Amino acid sequence: MRKPSLRAYRIIALFLLGCLLFNYPFLALFNVGATAAGVPVLYVYLFSAWGFVIAAAAVLVEGGG
Amino acid sequence: MLEGWVIVAASFAYIGVLFAVAWFADRRAAEGRSIIRNAWVYSLSLAVYATAWTFYGSVGRAATDGVGFLPIYLGPTLMMLLGWFVIRKMVRIVRLNRITSLADFLASRYGKSALVGALVTVIAVIGILPYISLQLKAVSTSFQILLGYPEIVMPPRAGTLVAMQDTAFYVALLMALFAIVFGTRSLDAAERHEGLVAAIAFESIVKLVAFLALGVFVAYGMYDGLGDVFARAAQRPDLDVLMAPLEGAAGSYATWVWLTVLSMIAIVLLPRQFQMAVIENTDERHLRRAAWLFPLYMLAINAFVLPIAFGGLLHFPEGNVDADTFVLTLPMTQKVEWLALLVFVGGLSAATGMVIVETIALSTMVCNDLVMPVLLRIRALRLTERRDLSSLVLDIRRAAILALLLGGYCYYLLAGEAYALVSIGLISFAAVAQFAPAIIGGLYWRGGTRAGALAGLSAGFAVWTYTLLLPAFAKSDWVGAELIEHGPWGIGLLRPTELFGLSGLDQITHAMIWSMIANVGAYVAASLARRQSAAEHVQATLFVDVFQQTGEPGSSWRAATSAAALQALVGRFLGPARAAEIFAAHARGRGVKSVDELEGDRDLVRFAELQLAGSIGSASARTMVATVAQEEPLGLEEVMTIIDEASQVIAHSHRLEEKSRALEAATQELKAANERLKELDRLKDDFISTVTHELRTPLTSIRAFSEILHDNPDLDPAERQRFLGLVIKESERLTRLINQVLDLAKIESGLAEWLTAEIDVREIVLEAINATSPIFRSRGVQVQTLAAESVPPVVADRDRLLQVLLNLLSNAAKFCTPGKGRVQVRLAVAGDRIRVDVEDNGVGISPENQALIFEKFRQVGDTMTEKPSGTGLGLAICRRIVGHFGGRLWVESEPGRGSVFSFELPAAAAGRLVANA
């Protein structure tokens, strides 16, 4: 582990992506009154971004190699 | 159905099930078939993060802020991604150093400092106590509300109740009982509690199921799906703002970011999270699963928060029902009794899980880092001489658990009503965040010192107290409100909620900004101000470079003691039987038969210290071990000596390297010289064999012709004349050869006679051309002379120089094609040297032969097929002659295009010096 593996870099990259997704300015883009299927887009966005990060994390850490 | 006794029975039954789960897990652990060595159980146990605060409070916050509650769960999602790097490092450190708590971790990192441990404990207790009381409040409130069924009545203020009638009081006692039974049953060197972890994982499932059931019920039972809930809410102007609440109801983006950061810290550094994620971790690889499973759990438990919040707001438009209780009151209004009871149990499980783990973690800290160090230092108690201290340690922990729960209960009675649930939780988060600089610095910066940790923690905690705790007290009327509004002594700049005039921020953001500036600033400044001690340096390296270590860390104990004394010491804390077992196992591991044969060396002392550290903390363990093994920590002087020795060794090795390099060079030179000698020897042999061969050839022909003449007296006169001519010619050649060999030998041995004088090269060149003109004419070779009108004289032997020129010219004639040959002789002055070129348009010399032709007996061409047309010594002699007069002779040639033989001699002024030398 002294030299981080490719997977380690991927996880760190995902962390940085998460920091970006859960933050200004992305939040501001969705912080509008519009709705998608009746649900405010901000809520749809936050939960789907959250779900995406979790799914990506699962694929990254559980995947082989 | 929901009468009081049913609720009470359900609560007790639930806690009974918890006891059963914990007991079962403990039994399985004792049998060696652990049920918690499992990534799923580990991930679920981390969900102790979701407390009653999540269960009830998230809905309450969502009802006023919309998505404002989410950063508290997004932060941990991000942090768990880094878990493989950060948490795993902590797990490794904890395992190698037998660390038992967060306070122990920091104390151990900063030179096993009891002071750091104590400070961390105090901050943790003060910061977490309101959080515990928050859980008790949630249980009590939910019980009161459920008791009012079928009416929806908000409970009266806590203070109006008498403790003996209050359910929260009994719940607190039950939790204390559970914590005592499963948290402090025995002293374990690893300080792990399998039963506890299993129970917490079970509780995580219960609260998730309860919350999801309610969410589905509200969204699909009371309303027509998620879209319906939001659509109805959007029609209410007061709720419409919650659809896009950022920069509005949910506060600014700065608040959002700070809450995310705060929760990232909390997910690791809350004492209960540290206990579950780090101390109770059985396998580092479990962190991989937890990296996504735990965030997924939080996503699931938060998915229905907004629908429930909006459902509640729509259902109770008058606002007479506290949003924190929507979770419970919504099923009650629909008369779904089983769901109301399930939700109550879910809330109870969220609260009990948090309280139990938190009190156990805090009690370990209070006992190991606050009480024991003090007790051990009070000589009057003579504790260090007591035979069995293990029961004392356990009793202190039990008392600490009870005290913490009662403290939390008191806080709840006195102040619990002042804030909504979320605000209390955030104040605790902010307190715990004060550990972050010392922890992160401790993990990644070797330079962080004990003084830095103490300064940072104190400064951060002081700012936290001033900017968060004081305003909280003010709301409970414990301090005057005018202090908050106008600042102490009426100084506006010192207002606790707008310190130094920093306004426009919410309280948490404001407090975090100032406390982090103070904390990090003090930590770094104090760390840089003074050099760290040797003991601190040892610990810092152990922590920062934990992944570079193999096996157990080294020891700073240097004095020896006896194995029996160490065993007795460990026995006093772990019980004599357990100590005997451990030491016997250790003896077997070291390859000796019994404990008596173990040497009381530093490794054994370190082993004993680790065993003790597991039960009483590193700082106390150090104190205890010091009583039997005289500790001699590395002093500054010794460290300097070591460094000094190290630099001397480095210097020595440098010198050694240099010497070996010099030796190698000498060896190379010797090798080269040897090669040269061998080469010379070979050359000498070659020379002799060549000379004899060259001498034999003319001799053989002379002898052959002489024999013919001798044996045939009646030979034709013309024939006889021809043979005699050949004999004479061969004799001349033989003479020439012998002369040249002698000549060369003389030159080489330095015995040659040189008649040096200032001579005119031009004259010699012309003479040589004259002398050789018959040869050129006979071969049909044209000679051209380009000689400067006059050249400076050179110092040389006239005859020798003539010899050189004759040789060069006759060679040129020899190698030119008859009839087509052209030879050009040039004489020029080049600076202070005279240069002579003899150029021909003959066959030329290939580059590889150009050096060889100046060697003795080397003739270019195949000597087997071509009759040699010279002695093979001419050029060798020429080069030596020119060299003798300080000049040089060389050739430039291209096969097929002719050659240029040139030599240079220094003009007289320069040449005289050489000649006289």
C-alpha cells in the first residue's frame, strides 16, 4: 500500500466528485421550483447523485482487482 | 390497545430482546464462532450514527428547512469513501497499540500524555452530555405522546414532571443496566464487546424497518404516492418555499458546506462512532463493504423524511403539533396502532443504541484517562501496591456509566426543552469537531506535539464554549440574555453569536469558523514553537508511519525486570488467572517452556504494557509498568548521541566508499598495466620471430643462388651474371634490414647518435626529391613540389630527416600505379611549426590499417600472396625520428584515392628546447 493502487486513486477521485456534486454550484442549478414527476428537482437531484456515489463506491470497492 | 401497560411492556420486551441478542453473541464469541466478524454486521453497527435525532429530528428539521437535514448524512457518505485510508489507519494504530478510546488514542499519540487524555475526556463528556439527554428526551416525549392516544397531545414541559413518574428516568436506568452488563462485564485486553456490537446491529435493522414502514404508510397509505404529497404541499404558499430552500429556509451554501464537514468529522470522531468503527473493528477489510453499505443505509433511512415532513405539515395545518413528533403522530391520527407502536420501538432502538455505545465509550475514557491516572498518582491510596485492581477498574466504569446517564437525565430536566432536537445534536458535533485537528495532524504530521495538541484542544474548546454553549445556556436562562445580545461588559465585538462582528451566519457556521481558526492555529503554532521530546517523537512516528511497520511497535523500555513481577502487575488488572494464561501463551510463542524461563527484557515489558494499555489506557499502563520496570525514556542527550553516532557512521561509510572507489581505480590501472606488459611481451616475441623470418628470406635466396653457382661451374655466363646480381641484391637487402633493425633498436633504447643542428627543411626536401627522381621516372610517376620560398630552420639531424623524407617518397612511388601516378610534395609553415605533406594518388590505406602501418614489420596487404616490397620497419623508424625532434607523423588516407603522409616539426625557437632535453 505504500504506493497507492489505481483503485485507491479511483476512490479518491470519487470522493472529489462527491464533494463537487453535493455542493455549490451544482446545488444552485437545481435549487429552483421545478418538479420532475411531481417531486421537486432539487430532491430528485440530491437523492440520485447520492445514489450514484454509493453505487459507484460499491462497484469500486467490491469489484475485482 | 395502546394503553400505558402495553407500551411499557413493549419497551421492556424490546430491551429484553436486545439483552438476548447480546448474550447470544457473547456466547458465540466465547465458543469461538463470532457472529460479528462480518462486514454486514460491521456496516450495520456503524448505523449507531442514526440516533433518535435522525429518527425524529430529521423530519422536524425538514419541516422547516426542506433538504437542510441532508448534509448530516452526505458528509458521512463522503467520509466513508476515505475510510479505507483514514479509518483503516486508525484501526491499525489502535490494534498495534492496544488503544481503548478516542482519548487514549490522542494521549498515546502525543507522548502517552495523561494530560491530553484527560482534556479530551473532559471535552467529550461536556460535549456529548447534551446529546445523551437529547435521546432521553426523545424517548420520554414519544412515550408521553403515545400515552395520550387516541388524543394528540403535546407533552408538558419536562421540568414539571417528578423523576419518579417520568419514564425517561426508568429508560435511562435500563440503558445503564444494559451498558454495564455488556460493556463492563470483564476487562479485556482488546476492549471489544461482541454482544454489544451484535445488539447495535440488530437495533439498526429495527429502526430502519420502522422508519421505512412509516414512510411507505405516509406516502402510499395516507397520500397517493410521493408526487401527490409534493404536489399538495406545493399548493400551500408557506410550504412552496421548501421546494427550493437553499439560500432561503435551509440557510446559505456556507451552512451546507459546514454541516457536511462537521458530519464528516463526526462520523469518525463521535465517541460512539470511534468505538464502533475503530475499536470494535475485527477486520480492516470490513471497511470496504462499509464504504457503500453504510451510506446506503443512510440513504434508505432518509428517503422518506421529506414525504413524512410534508405529510405532517399538510395534516396538521394549524401548527399545534411539533414537527419533531410527526413520525409518531401521523400513524396515531390514522388509528394504525401497530405502526405507532413499531415507530415508538424504532425510536427507542435509535435512542438506546446511541446511549449505550456512547456511555460505554465515554466511561472507558473517564475511567482510563481521567480517574485512574489520578488515583494511581495519589500515593496515599497505595493503589500501586494492591494485588487485584481489575474489580476497581470495572467498578469505576460502571459508576461512570451510571453517572453519565444520570447527568444526561439531569441536563434534560434542566435544559432539554430549550432547543429543538437538531440544534442540540449539532452543538455536540461541533464539540467533537475540536478533536479533528489533533487527530488529523496526529495521523499525518509527525511534527504535531503534545503542547500543540493541548493548545489546539483548549483553544477550540474555549471558543466552542463561548460561541455555542453559552448561548445555549442563555436560552435555558442560566446566564443572562443581555450577555448574548450586547456582549460581556456591553462590548458589542465580543457578542458570543457575532464574535468580532462576524454576522450574517448561522450559529454553527459562526462557531465552527472561529473555533477552527483558534484550534488549528494554536495546534500548529504550539507544535512549531518547541521541539518535541524524544518520547513524543517515538509515538508520532509509530502513528504516522503505522503502515510501514511490521509487527508490534518497538519499545522505549530499556531496563530489565523479572517476568514474575510483570505477570503479577498484569494480574492485578486482568485477574491473576487471566494474567497467568496470557503469559503462558506468550512464553509458548517465544519458544520457552514456562513463564519462569522468560527473560524480563524490554520486549516482555512492552508486552505487559500493551496488555495493561488494553484495559486501563496507555497513559496509566505506562505509569503502572514504571513501578516494576524502571523506565529510562530516551533523553535528549541520548537522542543526540544516537544522531551523532549515526552521522559518524555516515561519515565512515562515505570514507569507505571513497576508499573502495580509489582501490577499484588502482585495480583498473594495474590491470591495464598488466595488459600492456603482456602486450609488450607478445610484441617482443612477435618482433623476434618477425626479424628472424625477415632475415631468413634473403638468406635463403642467397644460399640457393650460391649453391646453384657452386654446383654448376659450366653455367651460361649470362645466367651466372644474373644469379650473381640476385645474390648481391639480396645481400644488400639483408644488410639494409640488419641496419634498420639495429637503427630501430638504437633509437628505441636511446643509444642512437643524433647530430642535431639548425637545418633548412626546404633544402632537405629538394634534395630528397632529387635523390628519388630516378625511381619516380622509372615508374612513370609525376612529382610536383609546392614549397614555400623560405621556412624557418628546425633543429634536427640532417641525415635522419633526409631518411624520413626518402622513406616517404619511395613509399609514395611504390604504391602509385605506374604511368598514372602523381605525387605532390608540399612544404608550409603552420604557426610555429613546419609542415611537410607527401600526397600520392595510389591505392590508399583503409582506416583500420592507418594505425598499424606505423608498427614494426607491418605491411599493408596480404603478406602471403604478395612479395613484401619493403622491410616493414621504415615508417616505424620515421615516426620515432620525427617524434625525437618534438614533431609528429601521421597519415590521412582513403582506399582507392591515395594517401597523404604528413609530419610537422617545431620551428627552431621552439624546437631547441626539445632537442636539448
